[in-house]
Amino acid sequence: MAPTTLPEQLVRTRRFTRGVPERFVVAPDGATVLFLRGRTGDDPADCLWALDLATGRERILADPVRLLTNGRGATPRTAAVEAYATDRAAGVIAFALAGGLWKVDAHQGEPRRLPVPGPVCDPRPDPTGRHLAYVSHGALRVVRADGSGDRAVAEPDGPGVEFGVAVHTSATSLEGPRGHWWSPDGGRLLCARTDFTPVRPWPTAEGTGAPGTPARTALAGTPNPDVTLWLTGLDSPPVPVSWDRAAFEYVVGAGWDTHGPWAVVQSRDQRTVRHLGIDPADGRTTVLAEQHDPCWVQLVPGLPARTGCGALLAHRDANGTRHLTLDGTPLTPAGLQLRVVLAVDGDDILFTASEDPTETHLWSHHPKSGLRQLSSGAGVHSGTRGGDTLVRVTRDTERAGGRAEVLRAGRPAVSVLSYAERPVLDIHAERLVLGPRELRARLHFPSWHRPGSGPLPVLVDPYGGAGLQRVTAELDSRTLLSQWFAERGFAVLTTDGRGTPGRGPDWEREVYGDLFGPVLDDQVTALHEAARRHPDLDLGRVGIRGWSFGGALAALAVLRRPEVFHAAVAGAGVTDQRLYGAHWRERFLGHPDRYPDRYQAADLLLDAPRLTRPLLLIHGLADDNVPPANTLRLSEALSAAGRPHELLLLPGIGHQPIGTTITQELLNRQAAFLRRHLGVEPGGESTHESHGPRAS
């Protein structure tokens, strides 16, 4: 049955990600494009597809439902090809499915499950397609492409040790955390060894270690996992890679290109980053480049890299702009903010960058053609390239999930079908630029509201933190949720303040040493500026809701600015800044032993006795991102101070509950709380959601 409400649709579509083509790989000859996509907008079983550009036809290379049932038994609809990797020619494809290692030829034949021990993660063919590497039970293993000769090339030497796994390389990798990398000839591997035993267990609300909690994420000020790098042959013992690990304990990137193996290491204070060249014979390292910053060195996905001629591609932050550089020379002009380097093919560079922070465009640079913009129109654009074939992905306000098209010189564009459902809710919002800092904001109104028809309570709905923008030229699930709350009788204001991405290094570093002060000030400024433009906004009834960083911000707002904010819903917030991941939190506040005053200034528990406004705290008890102890401890501090509040704990729910089966109940609980405390009259809402789903 088709969904009739947005919460139902968020569950069915996994927040409008199902049926959307993603994770594109273009064959070097430009003739074939690989990607993942479900069969419908509510299909959880993503298939591996190939698009033949000569005919424009799509075909399924791997259907998880068919592979796992083979015509027998019930259909495991939740099984999916979650990731895949190819050899250099994009002919041999490896993927993990249901714990097994699978291999398929891109041009012919059926997928085959190889007889190897599972569960399997991160399988990768070597560039020549002769072998597949994968991780299982903490060992890095290699098997021939025909399924023979399976063996471990690096095995754990302790209970907390894993080979082929690294914890911080997602900062520079486009594929998430990577832990092993093939040599170009397929004869050797560079791999990470990660020892998790130094990591302390997460605390419970009482401050003791939680029994059975996996100790994989170090909290601020505590020991990190011990990560080393090793060079290994297929039949020879590993050789350690040497560098000053005492000074540079973070391994934030690594790889092996035609110029040799390399690594990117970072100091604990994150003010210095080194790009190291590795001698493949003995593991000795040479510093190829070094970056310094008095706050922190930003890590850019896709960088550093080396072009075909060996020139070093990196970035430089100067005079408010993040530039793309080649051997230290800027390739991009002032005001164009580098986002991500997507692909480097010889001397051809594909990347994204922004002039307007709400938009991201696709760019290329080549020594002959120079700098070229490859996208147009408001939106968030991305893509990938192989040879002369470009896949351009555009996410705009026209459709959920965006659209993808394949472009080749002198030939018509080929669209890649998307089965993303059309949202059942229309957006009624205005984009704003507010105040002297030109804060980017979006103001949602109920579909039934007309200017001058009466005052509306305001719901401030930010994220506000350094890792995420909310105000962009795209339609996503968060934007739809803001409109859903608007239909409950609110004017909903979302603002990206200081610290958020897209406006350059100086803007990002405004929150160094003070996570909340500038962010909260910007939310207040935006609120007052929006009300000055729209008299229907009732500043006597202002609520705030948020999740993760936004959850901490929401709680802080009613604790420290109760004259502005009259009720708050705070989900999964970090209330004690020492109870969050060291690599992220220390980037902004430094080490708590050196800067205890910064952590104290951002400690919401110390503000608990100041609460005078209604506050609803929410946290999933299976949250593996923000320890639930954050919310539990704030609740305890509030109770100890005699401050009434509401607490909603979600057993078995992780950091992202929206899209799970509790979505409707969770959103209704928040809306009811805010409506009750902000004086929304019964009936002052719209339950009509304007149209049914459709493919786009």
C-alpha cells in the first residue's frame, strides 16, 4: 500500500535513498558504467548494474535476492550489495553479500560465491584482476580470482588486533575507511594493522566502563587505537613502515599509485599533516609535503594525490579561500572553495567547489584546457569520470534523490534511471540571507498559511555543527522533515552559521576553541532577522529541535538563552564534550588535559540548574556514535537540581532513528511536545499531504 504520510514514506524509502543510482564506476574505455540501485523506490535489496553506453541498455550483474534464494525459500529482501570494487579495467568485480565473497565478470557470466571463510568485508581485486584481497576475522586474506589459493597474508597477533582495517582514513578517502591498498602490478599490498586494546570502553551513565561495549572509538583525551602500516607480498612476511609515530599517531590516508606507496599522517593536535613517500623495499619513509595550521589542517577527501607526471595535488587555505594546488601553485581562484577531489586520471583532475555555499558545482582542470565548470543551475553537483566519459550527478530542489546522466563529447547524454519516490509533501519555503554575516537560511511556512493571517510560533531547526550543511539547493529528507513540522503549525527556520562547511577556512575556524558560542549567536541573529522580515513570526513562542550536534545546541539554547527559546527537543546530543570521539572533538577544542577550560565552557551538565524551559531529551540506547551516557548524565544532573524535563530512551535504536520503524511515533512525540508548550491550538495544523509517490 502506498504511504499517505511523510513519516511512513521515510521508512519505506530509507529517507529517499532507495531506488537511487549511486557509487558509479566508469570503465577506462568509457563504454560501460557500473552502479548500485534497487528495483523500486522502496526496494532495500540494491543490485549491481551495468549500463552499456553503445546501446543505452541497463542489465543486472548481481541481484542479491536471486543469488541468495536461488529459487528456494523466502526472499531476503533486506540483503543488498552494499559496496563493490573493480580491477583497473573494471572487468573483474568483487563484492560482499550476506557475509560471503562474490566475484562477477562485468562482460559475461554469473556471479560466483568464492569458497573463503567469512564474514567478509572490503573485498578488492588487484589492478590486474588476478587476485582478490579481503578482510575476515581480523586477517587480511588473498584468494585467486578463480577461488583457489586462499590464504592469510597478515594475521592478528592479539585479541584486539585487525589487519586491513584503518579507523581514520575516511577523512581523505572517497570510499569511506580503507585499510588495504594494492600495488599497481598486483604483486604486493600496503595494509594497516589496528590494535584496539588501548581504547577504553565507553562509560555508562554512572561513569564505569560498559560491559561488552566494543572499544573501537577513543573518546576525547583518551588513548587512540594504535595504527601501523605494513608492506606485504602474497607469499612473504609483512615489512613495517617507519615514521615518527610518537609525533604523528593518526593515519588519515594511504595508497599505492604508479609512483609508489604513500601515506598521510597527522599529529594528535591536528595542526601538522605529513604526506609520506614509502620505500617499497624496506618501508622507510620520506616527507613529500608538510602542512601546518594554528587551528587544524583540514583534510580534503581525495587529497593528496599525484598526477600522471608525478606532480603533487593538494590544497592550501589562504585569505579565506580553500584552493586546489599543484606542486604548491593554486589552480583555483580566490572565492572558489574546494570541496572534494573526485578523480585524477593522468593530468586530468575532476573536483567539486563552491562560490555560493548553498551550491556545489563540478569542475575539471587539465594543463591544456585549464579550469572548466562542468555543471550549471542551482544544485549540489558531483560525479566521476573514466577516460572521456563523465557521470554527472545533480541534486536539486526538483526531485528527491536527484538525477544522473552520462556525458561524452559529440554524443547525446544518457540518463541513468532513478526510481526514487516523489515525496508526498510539497515544500513551501523561502531561502534567505540574513544579517551582517549573510547567514544562509531557509524559512518554511505551513501550506495553509497566508501572510497576515495570524502569528505563527517559530521552530528553529538547525544542525549548526562543523560537519554538515542544512541549507543547500537540494531536496533531501531533512528539508522535508522541516516542512512536516511546519504543517503542524509552525514557521520553521533552518540556518547554517559559523563553522559549517562551504564558506571557506576562516568561516570554519570561527568555532575553534568555542563550539557553541558563535553557533548559538548566529541562530539568535537569524531568528530576529527573519522575524523582522516576516511579522507573522511570533518571537514570544520559539522552540528549537535538533539531533546530534543540533541536539546539544537545542539543549544549550534553552539553558543559556531562555529569554529567546521557550521549549526544546534535544536528540542524541553530546552534553559532556569529553564523551565524544577524540579525532573530531579535539580538532575544535584541543586535548582536554591542555584546554580544560574549553571543555568546561561547553559542558551542558554544569548548566543543568539553570533550566527554566520545557526540555525533551531523546537518545537511542544502541547509538554507536554519541554515547547514550551523554543524555543520561544530563537527565541525572537536571533531576539532581530539581529541574523537570522529559526523557525518551529508545532501546535498540542507533544514532539515526529517522527511517526506522519508530519514525512516526518519534516525530509525533516531538510535534506534540512542541505544540503543547508553544501554544499551538488544536486544529492549527494540516494533515493533508499533497500527492502520492511516483518514480522520477
